Amino acid sequence: MRRSLLVSALVLALAGCQSAPAPRVAPEAAPQPAAAPAVESPAAHDNLNALAWMQAAEEYRLATGQTYRAALAQLDRAIKTPDWDALVPSERANPPDGLPPAVIFDIDETVLDNSPYQARLLRDGGFYEETTWDAWVREEKAKPIPGALEFARAAAARGVTLFYVSNRAVHLDEPTLANLRAAGFPVDDNTRFLGLGHFVEGCEQIGTEKGCRRQLVGRTHRVLMQFGDQIGDMVTIEANNPAGRMAALEPYLGWFGERWWVLPNPTYGSWEPALFNNAWSLPEAERRRMKYDALDYAE
């Protein structure tokens, strides 16, 4: 009996030991990945997509190239048609009959590509100003717009005089002409560059409009074609607002793709300030709001 009680006690004692929870050992903490260094995002800029398209998209090169190829296909017909003239009547001071043929080019974003200058402004958070623009022009690094050089050379080979009517200031004539020549454009005479500030006797200059300079070309030449990235490169805009711009071009819609040729330029131009009443003095955020207001939401 005593032995039986001792065995029972021993069994109960062992059972108690087995039911006791084992002590927990805290697991070693897993190593945490180091925090990634903060990367500063580029500042938002209205011109980013436009510049990226001009510099990287094949579609841009195709668009400019097809414009100049289509113009070249029309050029021989224009030369052979005596009454073919690309000046509006108000800028034609004398009959074009018998005058030697000419073509008028704008320069910037029409024959020369200044997108690297604009890319610098975007990178540096800056905006256009005369000091940085003059410095860029003096670098003489602008490359030809795709298609422009081929057309210019073909026109010159046919005996067509090329005029470069630009709103580059006249004091930039030397680097401008040097850049054009370095890029391969025919420039047979320094007087072929007619910059902003060029005085035209007998014609009243209206702001930065090119009407007087176009009239000057027309005094000695029959203008076959005009090339530009702005409506104002072909005709004077009396009021730079959507209605005024349409009024300027509407009588001549049939000339586009025949006598007048427009190059794509989404980066700048008179179309932009027309959306905010030409009020560059407004804060950038307010100008942007007005551009948003000008969008069509089809609602």
C-alpha cells in the first residue's frame, strides 16, 4: 500500500512538470531595411511635355519634314505662275509682276531649333529674358529644323532668294547670320536678315509685327511662300485674342498648305498670352488658371 502511494505521487509530480509552460525566449529582432534617401522631384513646369515632344518624338520630325516636302512639291508651280503671291494685299505696296521670286522664312522654330535654350530654362527654373536669350544666340549652336535645310537649298538652286524675317533684334544680326550659314542655310547677302528694329521707310511699325518688313521684301520681289510657327509670321494680328487671331487668318485659310506654311511649336508663341489677355504681369498661378479656363471639357 505504501509503495502504491509513492508511485502515484511520483506520477502526479511528473505530470505536473509536463504541463508547465516552457519559458519563452524573445526572438531576435529582424533587421529593418535602411530608409531610402529622399529624392527631390523636379519642379512642375508647363513646358516639359512640349519640349520633350520636340526633342524626342519622331512625330515632331515627321510633321516638320512633311511640311517642307509638301512645300517643295508646290514650289515649281509657284515659280511658273505669274500672279502667285504670298503677301496679303495690304502689305503689297506695288504689283509683283515681273519681280524675281523670293521666299520669306521666320527663323526661330521655323528654320532653327532653339529647344536647348528652353530646356536650360526648364532645368534651371527660369523664364525667357533678353539677357539669357542674347547669350544663347551668340553661342551660334542652334541646329536646323528637320526638313528646312533641304527646302532652302532646293529653293536657292531654283533661283529663289531667301529672306529671314525674324523678331530677333537687329543687334543680333552677326551671330544670327553666322549660325544660319554654319547650319548650311543659303544666305547670299547680309541684308537678307530683317530683324526687329529694322527701319522700313514709308511704313509705320506696329509693335513687333512684321508687316513693314514683309512689305519691304515685296517692293523688290514676288513672294512665293512664307514659313513660320506663328500666324503673325504671315499676316498682322490686330488684336491678340482668340477672336482677333481668327479674324486675321480667316480670309486666307485657302493659302495654308499652298502659299503659307505653319511649323508646329507648342512651347511658346502669341497663342499662349492670347489665353490670359496678354497679361504677363499676372502671377504664374493666375495665368495657368486662365489657361485651364480656356480648355474645352465638353460638358
